[in-house]
Amino acid sequence: MAAQLNTLLRAACEHVCPVPPVAGAASAIRRRVAALLAEWRVCPGIVEDSLLVVSELVTNSIIHARPPAELRLSWARGAGDGVLRIEVTDAGPARPAGQPLAGIDPDEHGRGEAIVHALATHHGTRVHPGGVTRWAELAAV
């Protein structure tokens, strides 16, 4: 009976969208995600942090990875809490590890992973055939 009650109390939402490898894509996706989180009634306490994590993961994919890339969001809402999972999957690194990006100011980049680590409840990277998925979960309490 408790399992049935728990299932009834939890509502899940999911959204998937492509990440185009173009300038301005991260800000367009951030606006789209903000509207989606409002529609899903995601806890306001995690919305801003979630948008920053989305921006960081999407930007990382656009700058450092090969296309195609895809953003997947899932919101599992419970009684008074919830978990937002953010995943960005791409085709893997665009250049060998340690090779600098031409034309990228290192003072302006390189803090995304630390930001995700600071804001997410859980986060990680999964390497799989055909690509890499970077993910983060933010919990509302």
C-alpha cells in the first residue's frame, strides 16, 4: 500500500531538445528551460540554480564536444519536494585532452564544472558508445 501511495504522490515530467552547435544556443535553451520549469511548477528554490547548471552543461557541449548534442530534463515531484535531473549528451570531445581552444580566453572559461559541483545535489559523467553524458540533479526540499 505504501508503494502505491508513493507512486500516486510522485508526478514526473520529461523534455528532450537538441542543442545546436551555434553561438547563442545556450541562452535560447536557457529561456526555453525557464518557461518549461515554470510550466512544470518546479520549486522556485532551485529554478535559478537549475538554469545556471543548464547553461554550463550546454555551453560545455557546444564549446568542447562534437555534435550532435541533446538536452534532457526530467522533474520528479513528490509531496513537498522533487528532483530535477539535467543531462546533456554529445558525441564526445572535439579535440584531444589538454589541447587549448583557439581564440578562447582562459580567464572567461573553465569554471563550469566547479559551478555544477557547487549547485548540484549529485552530478557526474557517463561515457558510453557514441558519446558522453554529463548530468546533474538538483533536489528541492
